[in-house]
Amino acid sequence: MKPLKNEHDIQAKIDAFLDGKLSEKEQEEFWALLLEYPEYNHYLEVNAGLRRMAEERKAASSPKDNMAQEPSVHYMAHYKNWIIATAAIFLMVIGFNLLQLAGPEPEGFQPIAGIDLAELESLDAFRDPGETPDDLENIFDEGLEAAVLGDIDRAVLVFEDLLEEFPDDPRVAEASFNLG
């Protein structure tokens, strides 16, 4: 190994090592030199750190080179499974709605026809035995009578009239139950 004359020779050797310009034999001599001059270990560490930071900065500032090295992942790729699940649910809902539309049309709305007479509601729970029935109770009884006698259309009209005439009376809920 050639004798080093001054500080600049040692620093030049360190720079050559960091640049990768030393052969294998020269690298062995370099490490022996650092053992002989341990005060330059700090210089080596600082320069290596500065070069690493410069390379990282350069890599960060040139995204084209960075993209060639690492595959780019779109931010939505993390939500792929959720998007697929949402789309599947959306398609199922649309499919069910189309199946309902394609089904047979109902012949007509007949709410009382589908209710067993035993399930019809009356106002007996609201009546006091000693009082005379008011207008709502009389009209309600008319609707019940029509339903029991089989006059469904008349019963529906009576119960609908009750809902319109007495919208705030809680007893009208029984008429709503009878309508279905």
C-alpha cells in the first residue's frame, strides 16, 4: 500500500470505496487503513449516510424510475373485495325486483276477503257497558256487519270512511286492522 501523505489522501480513499471503485485487494488495504486511522471511521459513516440520503431523495424525486422498479398499486385496489360485494348485492336487488315485476298481476285489492272472520277486530274493548254507542262505534259496527254478511265492498268502504272521518281517534286503528 502506498503511504498516505495527508488527510486528503485518506478521504480520497474513503470516497473511492463509497463509489465502489476499489478492487478486492484495495478494499482489504482500505480496511487495514481504517484500523490504522480509526478517527476516519466517523468520516466514512457520515459520508455513507449522506450518500444514502441523496440516493433516496433522487429516487423519490424521479417517480418514473421508481415506477419501473416497484409496481404501482392504485389506492382503490384495497377496496376491490368490498366493491365486488356491493355490486353483487346491487345486482341481486335488481334481479329480485325484476322477478316481482314479471310475476302475475293481482286481480284486485281485497283486504277483508283474505282475513278470516274470526280475526276481525271490534270495538268491544273500548266500549263501556252502560254508555250509548257514539257515531264512530255505530259506523264501525256497520262495517263489521257488512263483512260478516259477505258484502266485502261495502265493508271496505265503511272502514275507509272511518279512517277519513276520524283520523285522530285511536279506535280507528281497529278499522285499519280489518282493512288488512
